[in-house]
Amino acid sequence: MNIQLRTGVASDATAIHALIAANLNAGHLLPRTFEDIESHAGRFVVALRDETIIGCGELAPLSAEVAEVRSLVVEEASRGQRAGVALVTALADRARELGYMTLCAFTHQPSHFVRLGFSIVPHVWVPEKIARDCVSCSQFRHCGQYAVSLQLRAGAGLRLDPSSPPQRSIAQPRTSVERLRLLPVSA
């Protein structure tokens, strides 16, 4: 699969919102408003195939030391082709570059994250997430999600299968503003 990754821009909000909305029925994503996505578009990494957004994930700051992978989704037709791995890897790289010490996610399917080196942890180990989102959630204390956490260290990458690394390339910027927002991707 040949995908490209780049930082989201406000004009991606429609496609990102559509991806998230299309996957709400499975119950694995929290709803997001279009305005929220548009205002935080620069925190997203989008995966593209043939100029079409097929996946996305957001790096959401929870504190000065902790960031969360939010709204991670790959369109159904593109699943199983490592686009999700590429997105999580890019988000972890970005979190590390921004100086976060811990990357977390809340998920119904922790195995995807565990294979990348995350650990399943008690929810209370991520009090920043509980304070920000959980206490106002209708599923609070009845949540079926697992908390996963990855300690970030300079030079440490995710645990990837070296025999089949994800193919990651960066799209050429369309504008000078995008040029500043492209993700650095190592080969």
C-alpha cells in the first residue's frame, strides 16, 4: 500500500469528520463536532492514497507531559494494510519531538497498541484524560475502553516488525503554510 502522511489542515475537516462519523456506530470513537475538528486540524495526521484521506489520528495534549492519540480511524476498505500503524508511529514521533513523556490512548481494541509497545494500564494512571473527558462522559465508570500508555524516550521508536515496515512518505505541500506543517518521516 502506498500511502502518504501529512499534517491536517482546516480544509481536511470535512473528510476527517466524515471518517469519524462513519465509524461512530461501531462505538469505538467519540463523536466530534465539525467545528472542533476544524479548529484542531493541525493536531491531526492524515493518511492519503491518491489524494484521498483514508485515515486520520489526532495528537491531543492532555498536560505538559502527556498526549493522547484521539480519533484514530482508517476507512474500512483500507484496514489491514498498516495505515493505522503508520498513523500511530507518526503521532508518537510527533509527541516525542514536542517533548511529551507519555503517549496514551483509550481503545476498545488494545491489541493494536500493545503490538506497538504500549502497555494496558489502569484508567487512573491517566488522570489528565479522566479530568478532561471521562467525568463528563455518559459512560463514565461503565466504560468498555482500555487505557494504553507508551513511555516516550528520545531515540526510542515503536515496536515495529522490521521485516515489513510501513511505507511512509510525505505529500508535497500545496501551500507555503502546509510546508511548515509537514511531518518529518524517517525511512
